[in-house]
Amino acid sequence: MNTFQKQMIQQFPYTITIDSTHGLNGYDFELTTIMVLDEYHHGFPVAEMFTNRKDTVVQSIFFSAIKKSVGIKIADKDKRAEIYKILKNLQQETSEANFASALDDALSYMHNNEKTTCFGEYFTNTYSHNFRKWAYCFRGDSIINTNMHLESMHKTIKYFYLDRKTVKRLDKGLNAVLKYVRDKSVERIIRLVKSEHTKQTRLLCQNHQKALKTRNEYVLSKNRTNWIIFKNGNSSSYYTINQ
């Protein structure tokens, strides 16, 4: 993890994905990648690991190295273990009726404890509002494809940087990954300089164009500053817009 990657994971901690791929070398070493999504909804790799072992020991070393580089929110080790247990129980709650009160209790505990206040603010701002995407009792409707960007990265490295070849030397595979990170860093700088539209602004423009094509019978003018918009022409479903 270089300095630029460290800044990226600190700036965009909202969507983090992890996946492994093989076939980058002839020694059965797998490439494990952690990736975040930036404001343009582009995937950016923030940490990589080559390993021929696929167990929790190696993964623990990997995440410990990341934690050492990025930093932690809860300095007290015992308190970290306690909060982890609370959040794990919260995530695995299968009753929607019990989840709301359990979430409130967890947030209250973290905010009222001096050692967990910083993490409590982070958890509130990042996870408390989108609990339907991580709580077990709501995840049946989840539609996020977390591996799409990772698979794109792995295919790009295999077919473009390695020219579809399974290299025998591990250093060549590592060199290809470093070149990919370099190019992604340059691409991001170019997007920022050119002020490229983010995913949200593109969606806003698309919705605006759809609104311009909406038939007039879907819009009812109450006066010069207020309008009623019917959803899909349904007179019983509408919303009001005020200038």
C-alpha cells in the first residue's frame, strides 16, 4: 500500500470489496486485492497481496499490515474486541423487530463511551443509515455486485498487462500490478483535473432529460410556484414541487 492508496481508502471507506484471482504466475500464487469505489463509481485498488496460502493466518497478516498503515479508530484492544462482538451480534440479528432497538443500544453505548466515541461517529455516519445492506434480517433484497470492479481489474492485468500469458516469475506479476496501480492513479488525477461528472451527477442529468420528455398530463400546475407531479400517470400517487 503506497501513500496514494492509503489516502484513497481513508477518503472512500463506504464501499470496500475484496477478492482473489489466480493465473498471474506459474507458482500457484494468488493475488488478493482490496478495492474501493470513488466518487465517479470507479474501482481503485488500495492494497494487494501475493500468497500461495489461502488461510486465516495469512489473511490476518494482510489486514494487520493495512491496519498498521491506515490506523485504527479504537486504540484499546479489549474495547475493540467488545465492540466487535456487539456489532457482530447486531449484524447477525435475524429479527427485524429486535434489530431497531439493538442498533439504538449499540449506537448509544459507543457514543457514551470515551474510548469508542470516535468510532461511534464513524459507524453512525457510514453504516447506521444503510443497515438494510448489511444486517442479516434485511439482506434478502440486497442487489450490490461487490465483485464487478475486482473482476474487471483482474481481467485487465491478465489480458492487457501480462498479454494473456501465465508468467513464470512472481516479480513480473508484481510488476504488472504496480503498473496497473500507477495507471489508475494517473486516470484519477486526469478525471479530477477535467472535472468529470460523478455517478450522481450523471444520474441527475438523465432524470432531468426524462422529466423534459414527460407528457404534460402528468404535471398539474397549482400556481406559478407549485406543481403536482403524478408518478407514471397514476392519479393516486404523486408528489409536490415548490419553487
